[in-house]
Amino acid sequence: MTHTAQPPAVLRTPAAEAGAALAHFSARLSFETDASDVHADLEAGAPGLVVVDSRSAEAWDLGHVPGAVHLPTADVPRRAAAVVPAGAVVVTYCWGPGCNGAVRAARAFARLGFRVKEMTGGYEYWVREGFPVRTATGIERRPADGLAAPRGGVSCAC
């Protein structure tokens, strides 16, 4: 009996051609952003950007991204026009990678005609990267998690 060598696991499904890969990854970047880029834009006061925390009031009260507005996913259709200026680019976030609340909020904003991106990693990765958090007692900052960002700083420089 002869054994035919199987390709490596990664290559069992062939990699996409460069043009298809470029289109795919470019599209992903038009739908997604990350905590580091959101933090940089908020610090720089980037105009026309509205960061939306789509979690519950209880979650918001535990801590949220400074400068974000609170608009739970279920309230987006009813309140978005009053909370987000026309023409703004919306960045939604929820708890973290295991939660799709930010995706559902982004879909609701898109249905209303807003340009929108999801902050991948959500609040969890905002905190894990060592960025400031607003709570009822003020601004807090936890040390960066070495699995999410360098301990000596908050940028992976990628």
C-alpha cells in the first residue's frame, strides 16, 4: 500500500491569488479597525469620527472608551440620528471577540445609511492594550497585557 503525501495543513486549501487576496484584505480594512487605531484617532481629535459603545447601561457603567457615546444596539434604529452627526464615520464596539453586539450595531447603522466600522477585539482589547477607561470614579488605566500589547508601551508597531 502506498501513501500519498498530503500537503501541509495550511496549503490543503490553496492560498488565494494575489489580486483576490488584495481585494479581500482591503475590504476587511474598510469594515474593521482596531483599538490601537481608534485610540490614536481619539487622541489626535480626528474629525468626523464617532465611537459607539453598543453594550448595556450596566456594562457602560463598569467602564468605557473615553470619548465614546453610549448607544445600545437595540436603540440604534431609534436614536442614531439624534446621537451621531450626519456624515460621521461610526466605529462600534461591544465586549470583545466573543460578542457580536458591535457587528449587529454596525449593521443597524449601515441600514440607516451611516458609514461604519467595527472595532475588532472590542472593549476587552481596548483594556488589554492598556488604553484609558472612563468609569464612575474617573479615568483608569490598567497595565498592558503582554499577550495583547508590549508591556513597555501600548503599540505593537504593526
